[in-house]
Amino acid sequence: MSFKGCLKNILPFFVFWLIAPIIMILMVVFTLGLGMLALLPIGMITYYTSYRDVWTDQPLSVM
């Protein structure tokens, strides 16, 4: 099932893992590491939303 999920979203996965390291390096260099305080929660949110998109049918609710 995991392989099917990866194949379903191969293009967004590829684009994310091309751009994410570049943004991470730039944030570390220009903010002396403080940018990681913003990037880590954003990374966790993108991981969670991609999981919900692939494995569940329920829409994300807005609070």
C-alpha cells in the first residue's frame, strides 16, 4: 500500500524533495539557524496533510 501511495503522488513528492533542501540550506545560512524554528513546523504540517491526502477520504476541516 505504501508503494501505491508513493506512485499516486510521485510528482509532488519529487518537487517537494527538490525544493525543501534548498530552502532549508538558505534559511540556515541567512538566519544562522533560527529559520529552522519556522521550517520544522511547516515540514510537519506538509507531512501530515500529504498523509491525509493519500490515505483518508475525509476533507480537512477549517477551525
